[in-house]
Amino acid sequence: MLDAKTTDAIKGLIKTYYQNVQNIAPPNIEKLEFGFGTFENKIAYRHYAFKNEAALRKYLVDNAPPFVSVSSSEYQKPDGRPMEAKGLIGSWLVFDLDADDLSSLKCKLEHGKSWVCQKCLDGIREETVHLIEDFLIPDFGFDEKDMQINFSGNRGYHVHVYDKRVYGLSGDARKQIGDYITGKGIELTTFFPTLGMRGKRLEGPKPTDYGWGGKLANGIIRALNDGVSSLMDMGIDKKSAELLVRKRAEVILGITTGNWDMINIPKKAEFWSNVLKGISIEQSESIDKNVTGDISKILRLPDSIHGDTGLIAKRIPSLKALKSYDPMTDAIAFKEGKLKVHIDKAPKFRMNGEDLGPFENADKELPTYAAVYLILKKRARLA
Ligand SMILES: [Zn+2]
């Protein structure tokens, strides 16, 4: 728990931030439920409502809350309680991607859950681009102009879809969207009708096929081009993988016409689960929680401060901007001045283009944003 002096200092910075931030009100603010948190509890209070931007800003400046969350649902009476009293009008779709859910990130074994490194941030950014470019746009037909992407403020990204076709979707329909992008319940035999049939040519999807079939064909072609180890990652044995790479041109030509006969799939279950892992969005837990059923969930308000980092849950102007987004530079809030801190222990990290640390039992004067980051990550305290 932060001491009173530290809490006051950081709340002072948050207050100044909210005095100066522009356009903090989300669309249709009067229909949204807000919640606020303390440094200890991300959502300590909820069921708040604001008529307009001025009212919201006054609350933010007066209270300097470390966390601000907002609903993706719109209500007739957003401050009504319990939930049923709010009068649900509709809900937008939100995808919450968190580096914590990326099991492919091996760096977590080194730095643990309480730290976020550049690899975590790069990995989750790529996964977010993958979600948008390979699922939301081609498979669901959402338009980039109807999407709002923002950094989560800590270790992930949020993609809000403001397409009016999603507004009235039932919980079950939302669950199906989640299942589709995480590859849940997709059967191999759907795409390989002759799999395991003796004397039958193995027929499979073509790269031009819509949806999962095309993704599967393109995934295999990509692995063929990447080489033996990529194929082995998919559960194909070394000898077969080497043969496939040698005959790559021929194999790829086959797949483009739906002829998969050259690819021998001995361990079907293993192969399939590996292929799925490579192609689906590896976020089943948080996507389940947020896209499906629970439309009463509230999520960080875009452009608000995140009380675990002091970074901004910043709106990102476009998909193109996302591709080169570096939150440790682009989402910095407290740019002014320096603070003296005692750092217990922190790995090397990079903020605002500057390498910092590693630190151990050190007294340092750091740029305010870096000092606050370490304090909120429980790695340092005010000196
Ligand atoms: Zn990491």
C-alpha cells in the first residue's frame, strides 16, 4: 500500500493531467456507467453517470482517481442500481487483449507477472494487429473507421467496435464471436472431409477460402516458407518437415488448388491444436470475459490514467499508428520534472527513448514518469 505522502504526490499529478486533457468524454457519455478505483482497488466505486464532459472533468479534477472505467453498454439510467434498474439500450463490442494471456511469451518466466517488458508489449501489440487485420476486418466486415483502439494503460490493448450491427447482439451471439476468433470448437474434419479415409486424396482448404479455411491454408504455406522448425512447431515430424520443405514449391501449388495430399498428418489432434494455436487469437480468457456474456463489465476510460503504471490508456489514432506504437514513449503522462526515489529492485527498462536501470537498492533522481512507474509497480518509493 502506498503511504500518504506518495498517494498525495501522485494524485496531484493525476489532477493536473485531468485539468489539461482534451476530449476526455466518450461518445454518448450521458448513457454510460462510470466506475472509479483507488491505488488498491481498480473498481472501488461504480454506477456513476455524467451528463456531459464538463461534469466528468470536474469529478476527475476534484477526485483525481487512480483508475477510471466506463461501460461499453449504453443505458437509459446509467446510475441506476442494481444493474437491472439501468435499462439496457445496447452494447458495443470490446476486445480486451492482455499480455498476461499470451502463453507464447517466454519472458514472463524471467520477470514474473508483476513486470512488463518490451517483448510483452510488442507481443500483445502484434496480437492486436492480428485480431484486427485477420479477423475483425476480413471475417466480420468491420470497418476501421468504426473501431477505436486504445492502449490499456498497463500491458495490453482494447479494441472497441462501434458498428451498429453489434449494438443489439445477445450474449450468446457475442460468445460465438469470441469462440470464432479464439478457434474454439473448430473441427479439423470440417476442412479435411477425406481425412483418414483410405485411398482418398486428402482434400483441404485453399488460401482463397473465406474464414478459417483460408487462414489454415495460409498458415501452412507460411510455415512451409519459414522452414523446418515452423512445421515441427505444428507437430509435423522432422523427416516429413524436411521433405515438405524440399518439395515446397510443389506442395504449395497443391494447397492452392485444395490438394493437400503431399502433407502427411500423422498425429491429427496434436497437429490441429498446434495449427490453431498459431492462427487463432490467443486471448481466450479475457476475450471470453469481455466479449461474451458480461456486458455489465466496465473497462478503462480511453485517455484516462492507469493507476498501476501512471501511463495513459491512450487512444491510438489508427491501425497504422498501432503498428509502430510504443506505449513506454507514446502513452507517457507525467512529462514534467524529476522525482527522487529509492529503488529496491527493477530490471532494465526503456521509457521516452531512454534506457533506465537495472537498479538494485539505489537512490536515484528519475524523470517523473519513470519514478511514478516504478513506485506504482511496487519497485520503488519516494525518497
Ligand atoms: Zn516480458
